[in-house]
Amino acid sequence: MAFTFKVDPALGLIFYVGLNATGTEILEAEKAASNSPLRQPNMKIIVDITQGGLDFEWSDIKKVYRMNRNRLENGNKLEATAVITYNNFANTFGDIFRMVGEGIPINLGMFSTLPDAIKWLDLSDKEAEILEIQKELMRKLRE
């Protein structure tokens, strides 16, 4: 498994972690998290891809765009999403995604550290719990 997640309703957070993940794996994890009985509206999202590469294709970007457009058309608010990466291409992906968004109010931040992402999401009071989730998910991926 190259990508996993945890939905934590107490924190109002979905945390994804990937090791050399593909766009398809990320989208599959997103779909599974969206269908989780723990999923609530307006949760904050962290995507940690610091431990590996990211293989995202143009078709994946278009799928994410359509998914967000559908959410808006169904009356849902797009959630704040913090992506943590050391990869310059992934940072560029964030810029490309914003440009392709065509008026979609994307709330996407790109960060190189988890504490910076936590602060941006206004979850600093929950930092210890979030760091534990990251450790738990990393252990799960390495098993």
C-alpha cells in the first residue's frame, strides 16, 4: 500500500500519507475517506507526501477539478487542504491546480513541514494529536 488515510471526527481532520504515491492511489484514498461513516462536512485535510515521490498525471488533475466542481454544484464547501512535500514539482502542481481551477475557490496550501501546515489550518492546539496520527499512518505504510 503506497497511500493511506485516517478520518478523525474529533479533530475535524482527514490525514493522508503516501510513499511514492500515484494520482490514482490518492484519488482512491480520497474516495474511500469521503465514503467513511466518520466523514463530516467541512473537515480540514492534510496530505503528507514527504516520504516519497508523487506520480500525478494531467488526467488526475482534471479528475480532482471535476470532483471539486461537483462538490460545489451540490452545495458543499471546498475544505482547506494542506499538502506537505519537499518536492519542487509537487509545489508547482499546487500552482497548476490553482490556475486550472477556473473560478473554483480552492483553499490549498503547500508546505515543507507538518507544523507549518497545522498552523495554516488553525489546528495548533491539536498539534500533538496530529503528530501522533502522522506516526501511526507512517507505521501502517511501512508494515
